[in-house]
Amino acid sequence: MPQRITIVSRLFRPEAGAAAYRLGALADELTTQGHHVRVLTTVPPKGTRIDDAGLDVRRWPVLRDKGGNVRGYVQYLSYDIPLLFRLLFTKSDVVVVEPPTTTGVVSRIVCALRRTPYFHYSADVVSTAAEGIGVNRTVVRALKFLERWVLNGARRIIAVSDGVKKDLLSLGVPEDRITIVGVGIDTTRFDFTPNDEQTPAKKLVYGGTMSEIHGAAIFIRSFARIADKHPDATLLMIGQGVDVPALKDLANDLAPGKVEFRPPQSAEHLSNEFSTASAALASVKPGVGYDFAFATKALSSLSAGAPVIYAGVGPMASIIRDNDLGWAVEWDDDAVSEAMDRALTDSPDTARRVALSQWVKRNHSLQTVATNTVDILDQE
């Protein structure tokens, strides 16, 4: 039976990011299966091309930091306070809520007033991440209390991985209320199709958020070590994040003229960059509260035909090693620079790129994840 389903998230397509793509695919799948979907989200950064064809997407202007992110308590509240009224006057049979915790608090309050069930989509555990990056202990305790309250009010928690489930259990969430749907990327937007117009280049591409969690400085330091050996190679950093200003300064100091920074690009543009790169870059910095995180940017680049140089921790490291998808190395400048040298020396041919793309389609299609999620909503 068709339901009125409201998706609540500060991030949604066309903004780059795992949550935006994941929720976009969910909205598409729900619509395809006959549900009436409304998305309550934000106005994207200036210059972003919006295409909401076929979807009822309601966008609200919010405060963003210097990097264009909706990140930080003031930025969150610029979305969450209006959300209280937007959600209150939206008729819904089911609400799907994406972190942060402040959005969850507003959603639980409104859903209680309207007696509407909500599902919490947990791609991470906010309080664990805050603890990992050194947030004040009192703040972390408050976050844990609020996050537990939000999660325990949900009809079901949708987790993306075993690592997230483990952290949810540590918060005291009952195991029988958690369902894992998996991690995937949009293989229709990130794709490799052999094309005579594509010209492979000696470049390494980082595409995505650059924050404390990722520690992207390791790629700049490592590239600087081998830049003279590959004078025609470029390190391309595409995206936004709190670390971007410091990364630009580091690049100017260590590899002037060899590192190019670009603002966030469309999935299609990113896919083209990956399709012609010697390798893509992805990372999860150890010890900052995200050791369980799935670096979905690695899956995006693989789907577009680029082998991955992966630095740090998380389940993606073993996936890359076990399936010969590139180089998974320790959090070490020497190890990363060695992998970069190998990637630039022996760029992938067309057959290799096709094989990488097909592997992602078989194992980590976002369309499959969206279908799994819709099944959970339909069963409750």
C-alpha cells in the first residue's frame, strides 16, 4: 500500500557525499515502488545545478561554513529550528531521519506530537565520532544521552555496516531493532564505459570531503616525496571540508604547482576524472572515532574504473586487499608514496578499468541498498 514518506536530511542530491547519494537512491526507489516521497533538505551551495525531476524536494536556505559545509552547531540549528515547523506541517505516514543528533531530536519531538513512526538511518554514530576527535567530555556525554534518546524512539534503526551496528550496541540500542542494509554507491552516475574521447592522464584524484576524519594531508605529504620522479603527474583534490585551507598551504609549501584544488563537482564530472586517473585516493585516519567507517569515495572511484590507494583503517582496507582493487597501506607517508609511485608508473588499461567497475556493480550497488531499505520500511 502506498505511503506518504518524508526523508529528513540536511544533505541531499546534488551535493556530493555518501548521505546525499544514498538518500537520493532511496527516494528514487520509494517513488518507483509507488510511495509518495517528500524530502525536507537544504539549498545547496551557490552554483550547484539542481535537478529534482520526479521528486518532491523542499529546500530551505541554511548557514554554511567557509568551506560550504552544513557542519557545526550553528549551521545544524539553522536547518533544525525551521525543520521543527516544516515537519510539523507535513503529513507523513513514515519519516526517515538522517543524523546529526540535533536533527534526530527535532524529528522525535515532532513525530511524537503527530504520532508518526520514524526510522533512523545510521551511517555513523555521532557521539563516538565526537569522542574520537577530542570534543569536550561533557559535550560527548550530552551527545551520547541525546543520541541514545533519539535512537530508542525510532521504530527501527537502519545501519550501513557491522561497524556501525557495534557502536549502536555500545550505546545500549537493542540488537533486534537494528537492521544492516549495506554500503553502496550510485553505479549509474559513477561508471566506466570505454570511450575513445577519454585520454588517460598521469594524475591521482581525491574526490570528496576533506576533514579531520580523512586526514587527507597524508596524500599531499606523500605526493611531494615522489613528485620529482614524475614531473608530468598531478595530484587533484576535489571537494570541500574544514581541512581545505590548511591543505592548500601544505601543498604550496611541499609541492608548489603540482597540486590542484577544485570545489565539489557533480557525480558525472567526478566519474570522468576517475575514469582517466592513474589511481584514486581514499582514507580514514586512525584513532579519530571513525575506525569502523566505510570510505564510500573508494567505491565511487572503483566504479568509475580507477584503482584505489587507500590509507588507514576501516573495512575498506581489507576489501581492497582481498579483491585486488588497488593498494591498501598503513597510515604512513612512505607506504603511501610507494603506492603512488607504483600507480603512476603502471596506469591501468581499459580491461583493468572495466573489471573494477563491474566488481562494484556486482557487490556494492546503491540501488541494491535502496531496495533493502525499502523492504524494511514496507515490513514495519
